[in-house]
Amino acid sequence: MTTRLTNLFENKRLLLAAIISVLVLFSALAIGNAIAERPQIDEGLFASPGLNLATRGFMGTTVLETHNSPLLRIDQRTYWVMPMYLLNQAVWYKLFGFSLLSMRSLSAAWGLVALISWFLIVFKLSGDKKIALLALVLLGSDYTFINSAAMGRMDMMSAALGAAALAVYLALRERNLMLAILLSQSLVVLNGLTHPNGILSFAGLLFLTLYFDRKSIGWRHVLLAAVPYVIGAAGFGLWVMQDYPAFKSQFIDNAVMKGRLGGFKAPWVGVIREFTERYPHAYGLGGRSEGHSGPVYLKSLILVAYVLGVVGALLTPSIRRNRNYRALLIVTGIYFLIMGLIDGQKETTYVVHIIPCYMALLAVWLHWCWTTRFVPAPLIALGLCGLLALQVGGALLRIRQDTYHRLYQPAIDFLKQNTNRQTTIMGTSAMGFGLGFPDNFVDDGRFGYASGKRPDIIVFSEEAELSVREAHAFYPHLPPYINKLLTEEYQKIYENPAFKIYARR
């Protein structure tokens, strides 16, 4: 069987056909989820500056309430997130127009970059096309990876740039070390300008460079590696100095909000919370959002696959002692530790950076089990089929549940039928996609507490309710204020499982 598989993948056309099939399946699932999933708050917040830059020539987040806001002049310049994703959005909208699907398609496109990059990484480390293809199949069908590619956030772009940096370095280092360093470090800089999680690829690339080529590196390599950072810092500095007070206000507020940097106060607690908070919440052992039903707890079986890959590789001497595989294990450890230390909020969206490492290790270990017959081949095939069915089935279930058309669109239709351009509406920025981000709509997470404003309509979504609950530890005055506001000053006029709409009494 192993010999037949080897001969099969020596055929370049068949290998290319297999790769394209995985990419097509991934694209179909990602776009299907992009069409079916209702928009999230972050998507509306990140769409606003990109849309303004594409259509009005400035990068302000105009969907947010600015009166008495700590985010100084955010309606003019957006500094609370890194600029590269917003610039990428603006170009994308110029080419393909603006919509929720367009925004999410950008993430799906970066997902393809990430998949191809990880195929190259695994192939360069293993030297085996079968292992690289298996890693591609596992990653391209991964439930969480697909969800990230269907969401209008910068996480997939950041993960793809980081993977591309590692792939370019590994692919070019033996032929042209100077070029490998220049291109890979340039991608790391672009990643850092996309999201602070770019530090993951910076640390991973630094390790791989020293691990494989420390004896070959001289001062000219170091100076060349510094060039992208000098250029990136200069560009970032020019961007910041356009309005430094606004940058300081917005960037610091975002950096410290809701304990984001809390991991530095107790580093080991941060690492422990990876096991007790991030992964349980991401894989069906925590709460679920409205509109999603079914056996969500089955997602926890995906964690079993991740653990099998890491533990199996660690406990297998021939894998652990292999120089290239050991590098992959160490990079996985570096990513895990950094994520445990720097993210006090334990955002589940960030796991897209480390999932490819888990899947690569699982592919390596499964191939070892197959070739050594450590596990019977039928049992491996059965396990793989079960994992793929679980992952793809989960993605298909989200498409079938269609929370966009079942929950979001009816709420939008109700608003359109019962308001006009003079009606002031306050709700989460996610509503902007359906309403068209009009001037009479604003996102105020404190619902007028600071601004003193009272809109005609308040849209209180599930995400807003969750945000208020999470804010209680940092803003204890907010939940009782909002409860009083909605019960005494407003009356409910519409409700579905995800949205409640209130009109002023």
C-alpha cells in the first residue's frame, strides 16, 4: 500500500489535482460559511475604516460614537489596530466592491495563501509529498481554520503572512540565503503591521534561522534582515506622526482593554488559562452563540486530534530526534508560550496561528504510524475519515443553520420597514452591513452612558449583551445603567434569538 501511494504521488499531475481539490473544497466551505453566518461586531468595526478609505479617502472609523470617547479622533484616523489590513481592505473594495461577503472573501483568499504556505513548510521539513498533502488535507478541512477564513478580521491575513515567511525561508535558504532572509523578514514586517500577533512569526522565523543557518550567518545577513524593519518602522512612524495624540489614545486603550495584557502580570497563569479558557471555549466546552444548535460538544474531539499529533510526535523517538521535525515541535512550543503570555483575553480567533502546527505534527505522526504499522492501516484510515467528517460536517452544519438569513436579515428588514433616514439608531457595528452604514446609525458600546445621547431605536444583540457582561469587572456601573435604560426609557418592539430592538418610550 505504501509503495502504491509513493508511486501515485510521484505523478505531478495527480499531486497537483489533489492539491487543487483540497483548495477548492476549502474555498467552497469558507465562502459557504461567509454567506450563511451573521456578521460580528469586530467585522463592522474593521469594515468602517476600510470602506471610508476606499470611498471617501480617509481611514476613520465613523460607525463609532465619538462624544466623550477615549478613542481620540477615531472618526478621522483609525489607530487602535495596525494599518495593513485596513489598506488591504480598501484595495479589495476598489477591485470587487464593498459588502459583507466581499470583506469575508478577502479572508478566504488569505486562507489559500496560508494553505499553500503550510504545504511548502511541511514538504521542506519532511521531504515527503505524502506528508505535505496529508497536512494540507487536515488543515484545509479544519473547522476552526475554515471559520477564520469566513470572518472579516485580520487574523487569517496575519496567519497567512506568518506562514508565508516561514515557507519562503525554508524554500530558499539552501539556494540563496540572502534572498531567503530578505523576503522572509519582509513578510514578517508586513505581518507585524497587520496585527501584533506578528510576533509569533518573528519568533518562529528567528528560531528557524538560527537553528538551521547560524553558522552561515554573518554581519551582511544581519544588516540585510534589518532593512525591512527600518523601512517598516519609517512607514509606521510617518503614519503615527500624522496624529500622535490620537495614536497614543487609541492604541493604548485597545492594548489594555479588558485585561488584554494581563498575562504579563502572572505569566504561568496565562499559560494555564490556555487549557482552562481558550481551548475549551473554542472547541465546544463553553457557551455557544444564538442560532447554533446541535452537538457542539463534539468539537472537543478535534482537540483530541491536536493532542495526538503533539504528544505522538514527542513520544516517538524517530520523530523527536529528526532535526527537521524537532524544529517543528519547537516552533509549536514557541507559538503556544507566546500566545499564553501576551493574550490576557484568550481570544479564540487567535488559534488560527497555531492550528497549522498541530495539523502538521499530526500528519507527521500518522505517516509514521502508517509506515511502521504501529497502528493498523484500517484503523488509521477510519480515524482520518472520522476526523474529516467531523470537521467538514461542522462547517456544513453552520451553513445549514444560516444565521444570516434566519436571524440577522429579519432584524434588518424590521428596522428598514419601521425607520427612515431621520430615525437615529444605536446598535452594534455589525448592523451596519445590512443598513449600509448610514449617518443616522452609530455603535456605542456604552449605550449613551458617556455621550448622554438617546437614540430613537436601540438594537441590543447577543454580542452586545455578552460584551456588557464581560465589561462588568472593569466597568461595574455599566450593566445596571443599561438594564435601567432598556426597562424604563425604552420598550421592546421586536425580538428573535439573537436581536432585541427597543424604541424610546
